[in-house]
Amino acid sequence: MAAILFFLLLLTICNAEAQQRQSTINLGSSLSPTRANSSWLSHSGLYAFGFYQQANGYAVGVYLAGIPQKTVVWTANRDDPPAPGDVTLNFTNDGRLVLQSAQGKETSIASPGGATSASLLDSGNFVLFNSKEIVWQTFDYPTDTILQGQHLSTGKELFSSISEYDKSTGLFRLAMQEDGNLVQYPVGTTDVSQYAYWASHTDGDGDNVTLCLDVDGQLYLLNSTGTYLTNLTQGGSPTEDIVYLMRLDADGILRLYSYNLHQNGNLSVLWSSTNDMCLPKGLCGLNAFCVINDQQANCKCLPGFAAINQGNQSSGCGRNFSVESCKSKDGSLKYTMEEVLNTEWDQNYFSHLSSISKEDCKAACLEDCNCEAAMFNAGECKKQHLPLRYGRRSLTDTNIAFVKGIYRDFQ
Ligand SMILES: *[C@@H]1O[C@H](CO)[C@@H](O)[C@H](O)[C@H]1NC(C)=O
Ligand SMILES: *[C@@H]1O[C@H](CO)[C@@H](O)[C@H](O)[C@H]1NC(C)=O
Ligand SMILES: *[C@@H]1O[C@H](CO)[C@@H](O)[C@H](O)[C@H]1NC(C)=O
Ligand SMILES: *[C@@H]1O[C@H](CO)[C@@H](O)[C@H](O)[C@H]1NC(C)=O
Ligand SMILES: *[C@@H]1O[C@H](CO)[C@@H](O)[C@H](O)[C@H]1NC(C)=O
Ligand SMILES: *[C@@H]1O[C@H](CO)[C@@H](O)[C@H](O)[C@H]1NC(C)=O
Ligand SMILES: *[C@@H]1O[C@H](CO)[C@@H](O)[C@H](O)[C@H]1NC(C)=O
Ligand SMILES: *[C@@H]1O[C@H](CO)[C@@H](O)[C@H](O)[C@H]1NC(C)=O
């Protein structure tokens, strides 16, 4: 194995490691998930780039190779279906990195061609070179994780995975915004505070703010002139034995992990953006709200609703009848108002009544065919349409959610 000592200055503004040992991958090399070589290792052997098992097939990515539980830190084309066992990852003679199916179909892993060599650096960064220039690197395209020495620059986002085992795009995102604020949102929303569930509150602190993770585990926001705006964690002293990584986990919480190479254990959590498992908006789907049970987040349906898919909390709840025929002609349909105490929801009302009692709020919704739910809090009544979203129990919140139910009189 041709290992050379290579001095590489990573062009970052964070304090990245300046020196990286390198093992070179030459043009014409290939990997196969089922034959002898399924991955290329970093010089230290800590990281591997190549195939890992995903559902009933294989995905291509970077993972911690030295760990019993495989920890994937980057995935190529993460939303593509798993590849079958007869694919080949080919570093072609013209310098492209492609996945080739047995039928000859090619899927690109790294966009430009024309590379002359590749390397998985000891930092976990998989890099394509054209002579000594970096033409493409995984550190520029983070998925749900940043590693020590890596950063998230302005305008970039991390997206959580569906689960620890399925690295396809999940429900949450972390945006390093142009305004300098680092913010967590559900996927599929715009960058407005209504949808945010966590923020660094560094908006207005300058353009080109970057989230950095240093080799000693310090996680911080840096502005373009090198001022530390916020230290999310304080670093320790850098140790060769400890690896740090920050991940936007499938449950929507941002965590900084450390892994001790000599203790053969699990990743341990050093910091997390919140301890409230119910905080991430959209964890429970529509018409459901999140409650903590035994320190786990659980989703409950609104009264009169049932889970759409029992095995999938984010699929939310629905009811199996419609309330369209609001005023029934024969009087056989009657409506009830079910109430749910101490819950918070996305405020998306079409009518707002002030200085009103709880009973009047309930009656106002009941009488209004357009009203399907109402929020009552301290004399304020907000009439809403279904579905309700981003629900969670909050014992400090005196909000009462009313939802229209149906009452059938069979006599
Ligand atoms: C596996 O990789 C090693 C080192 O890169 C190489 O020497 C060997 O020939 C490869 N084996 C196969 C079957 O490709
Ligand atoms: C890799 O691609 C080249 C064409 O660029 C092809 O000739 C070669 O057979 C491929 N190697 C494998 C192992 O599929
Ligand atoms: C970075 O922050 C420092 C301290 O708040 C400030 O003086 C400096 O102007 C900022 N740089 C930019 C480019 O905003
Ligand atoms: C921010 O970065 C962009 C692109 O690198 C650059 O054009 C711009 O001048 C930078 N702004 C500041 C205030 O440094
Ligand atoms: C953040 O960390 C840096 C470097 O360790 C230190 O110089 C700075 O004073 C810290 N800032 C705050 C607000 O703690
Ligand atoms: C690692 O985590 C697994 C599953 O979470 C647990 O069963 C195991 O006991 C842990 N091992 C150590 C050494 O903490
Ligand atoms: C769960 O349901 C959501 C919303 O319907 C869907 O986007 C997601 O793919 C489902 N997850 C799984 C693991 O089936
Ligand atoms: C709705 O669900 C309930 C309970 O599962 C069932 O008894 C009822 O027949 C269903 N109604 C309709 C219209 O499907």
C-alpha cells in the first residue's frame, strides 16, 4: 500500500488539521460490495469509504471503520434506493467516480470528472485530486454529520436521516443562514421563525458565519473576520484517542458525540441542542401531539382520531369520517367539542376572538361550519381548520385545544 506523507492545507477558516497522512487511490481502482475489496481505508484505518449494508442492498459512504456498530458519517446519493450486490464502484480511467450496475448503467457519485487520484484522509474527508488540487471533497457536501475539522458554511444545511440505519433524508434540517443564525426546522418549511424549534440567536452578527467543529471537540460559530460568536461547547485538549462528530439525529436533536478509540464502546453524547425530545416540530405527524413517556417521545392522536400508520409516528392521525356535512338535515349528526389540555400547536388560525370565555370559544367553533378546531388561551380564541400540526404537550402552557368530534345518536 503506497502511503505517502502529504502536507495539505485545507482551505478553511476554522482550525482544521494542517497535516494529513494520505493513502492514494489510483485511477482504475474499483470496489464491490460482495467481492474482496468493499472499501478503501484512511491511512489510520479509522475511516472507510465504500459500500455498507443498507436495508436489502448497499449504499456508498464514509463510515467509522474501527467501531463495532458501524457509524455512517456521509452517504452518496442518500435518497437513491439501495444498490444490489452486483454493482461496482469504479474510479474510471478518465477520473470519474461512478457506480456501475451489472447492466452497465452508471450513477455519478462525485460530480466533476478529470480527477487524477483520490484519497480518504485521516479526518474522514474523501477527496478527489487533479494533480495536487482538490477538485471535490465529501466535506463540502455534508449529509447529517460534520466531523472534527469540518465546517458548515453560510447557506449550507444538514438534513437528518430517517433512522440510524436508513440514511435517506428524514424530517429535520439545520440551516446555517445568511443572517448568521444557526437554526433547526422541519423539512419542507421556509426559513421563518414560525417553523423554527431551535436557534443559536446569532442573527445580525454578520455575514458569512460558519459553524466549526475543531479537533478538540469545540463547536462554535465564527464570523468572517475570525470572531467567535458563540461557543456551543468548550473544547478540551485535542487527543489522538478521541474522535468528535456532530450529527443532526433522526429525532431532530443536534448532538455532539465523542468516541474513545481505546475503550471500544459506544459514542457518548457531550452536548445536545435540547433535552426536550418533544421540541422538534413535526416529530409527530398531523393531528397528533408529542408527550414524554419514560423519557421517550410518544405521539398521541387528537380525540376522535386514529394513527394512520401504527408503525410510523410521523405519518400522523386521521379520522375515518368527514365533517363536511356540518349541519345535518335530519338531525342525526351532532357535534361534540373534545378538549386537550396543555398542548402547543402551530398557530394557523382564520379567525381570532378576544375577551371570550372558554365556553363561548367552544360554542363559537361548534356553530361555525368552517371551524374544525379552536385554541383557547387566556381569553383569546383562535378558530382553525384541520389538520393541526407541530403539537406537543407543554405543562407550562395553559392553551386548550378544542377539536370538533362527531356524535351519532342511534336511538
Ligand atoms: C484490494 O485492494 C488491495 C489494495 O488496494 C489490492 O492490492 C488488491 O489487489 C485488491 N484486491 C482485489 C481483489 O481487487
Ligand atoms: C471501470 O470503467 C471502465 C471504463 O471507464 C471499464 O473499462 C472497466 O471495466 C470498469 N471496471 C469495472 C471493474 O467495472
Ligand atoms: C465579527 O465580530 C466582531 C465582534 O462582534 C465584529 O467587530 C466584526 O465586525 C465582525 N465581522 C463581520 C464581518 O461582521
Ligand atoms: C461572504 O462570502 C462571499 C462569497 O465567498 C463573498 O463574496 C462576500 O464578500 C463575503 N462577505 C463578507 C462580509 O465577508
Ligand atoms: C470561545 O472560545 C474561544 C476559543 O477557545 C475563546 O477565545 C472565547 O473567549 C470563547 N468565547 C466565549 C464567549 O466563551
Ligand atoms: C452500546 O449501546 C448498545 C445499544 O444502545 C448497548 O446495548 C450496549 O450495552 C452499549 N455498550 C457500551 C459499552 O456502552
Ligand atoms: C412515515 O410517514 C411519513 C409521512 O407520511 C413518510 O414521509 C415517511 O417516509 C414514513 N417513514 C417510514 C419509515 O415509513
Ligand atoms: C370508524 O372507525 C370505528 C372504530 O375503528 C368503526 O367502528 C367505524 O365503523 C368506522 N367508521 C367508518 C365510517 O368507517
